[in-house]
Amino acid sequence: MGARKIIIDTDPGQDDAVAILLALASPDEIEVLGITAVAGNVPLALTAKNARIVCELAGRSDVPVYAGCDRPLGRKLVTAEHVHGKTGLNGPVLPDPTMPMQQEHAVDFIIDTLRIHDNGAVTLCPLGPLTNIAMAFEKAPDIVGRVAEIVLMGGAYFEVGNITPAAEFNIYVDPQAADIVFKSGAPITVMPLDVTHKALVTRPRNDAFRALGSRVGNAVADMTDFFERFDKEKYGSEGAPLHDPCVTAYLIRPDLFSGRHVNVEIETQSELTLGMTVADWWRVTNRAPNAMFMGDLDADGFFDLLTERLGRL
Ligand SMILES: [Ca+2]
């Protein structure tokens, strides 16, 4: 079959960083064509810088990194320094990147890449607000039908919200973009909080990263140590959820995840529930299914895979 060609669209973010590292550690299954940065957890200048820091940490300064949209389609940017720290990558001490930013805009890179590859050859992996993807679909509607699959982290059903009582952060930041993507007709697989809140970095799992004894292992352990302080206080759970790596783990081991193919609509109007992913989990409407909405994962299998792959870097 060969490796799946992907574009990672991201707002790093410690968990984005781990997702990227997992992809770069898995060349037999995943070929990263490029990384596109978007404003989200922190402003664009920082996410574009952090994406390059992560590539260099993986020893992959050859991966092209593009800067995209610096704000949502129709709203002011909401960021999450309260979770990720001022830089977005607080925790480990990592050097500033020396690899260049690509000159092309991320949206144009997404459009061009989908056009030059075979129909259905490229998978999009959004790990942040969906602004870049929606912009690309609006600017070049011809590419929508060429997308193999969109595998994204965002939304929630049973877990409801983490930035408001009703909404998950990535969808809340740009609900208009999410609405465009979910209505696009492209095949979508969603990793909502319902799954990612089961991917908890417990103490033994954090120790396993550190026990790799490598630069990458220590950096990942420092990152998860950092945001654990916030999440434990918030959720009272046994560790912090590792959201975004669920996306890249799914590309390698889809058997670790289970869910339902259902209709998912995005709330774009209500002030109270803006950005809510209204998933028809119980199939109580006749709205057409548009997304594979995941609900469970094999957490031990997920962390075994992650630790083993990080050990290859
Ligand atoms: Ca993210």
C-alpha cells in the first residue's frame, strides 16, 4: 500500500508536537508532505515557529513548514496560553529553529498539493482550528473531491466542552470554518474529547517516555509534565489527555479506535453553545451521516505504540 501522504495542519501546542513526532517517527505508514500552521493555542507567529522547533527536534528540518491564517474566518482569535503556556510549547527547553519558513501561504500549499497528487491520494490531518482547511475549500472548491480523508481532532459529544460548557476548543475558535469543513462532503474522521479524554498521560506512561533516555523522550515527558498541572486541576483526572496524537495514531493503527458514522453539525449562531458539535450519536434524526465520530480507544495500545515510535527518533 505504501505510506499515506498527509498534510498536518496544526497550532502547536504540546500535544500537537507529540502528534507530529509520532508521524515523523512512522515513515513506513505516514509520509508528511508538509506542515501548515494556523492560529489557535497561541498566535500564528508562535505556532509557525513551534512547528519548526518540533521538526528539528525530530531531526527532520527537511519537512516544509508553511504559515497560514492568523485569525478565524469571522471572529476574533481566542487562544489557550492558560493551558499550553506563553510559547505554546512550555515545558522542555528547546532551541529556536534554524530551518526556514516556506514562502508560500499554507492555504495555497494545501490547494496545490491536492491538485498535483492523484485524486484521493492526500489525507488532511487538522490538529487545530479548521481555518486553513476551510479557506482552501472556499478558494478552490475543486480540491474537496480530491481529499482522501480528513482525520481531525476536535469536538465532543458525551464530554461536551472544554473551553465553554458546550464547545471543544478547536471548533469553538472557528465554528464557521468547522461548519464549512463538516458540510464539505469530504470523508471525515473525528477524534473528539470523548476519545482524547481516555488518552491520559498517567505517571507510569510519562515515566515510559522519559525512560527512552533520548532527547525526544525527555522533551515529550517535559511537555506532558507541563500541561498535566493544568489539566489535573481542571479535571481531577489521573493525568492530562493527549488529544492530537490520536489523529496520527489512527493513521497507523485504526484498530485502536472505535466509533459511529453519524451526522455532525456545528452550532454557529447561539452565543450559549457556539462551536458545539451536535453529533447524532443515537441517530434520532434522518440527517445524513457525514463523519466517523470516534468514541473509544484502546489506551494501553495507544501509549505502547506512541512510546515505541518515539523511541525510534
Ligand atoms: Ca492542537
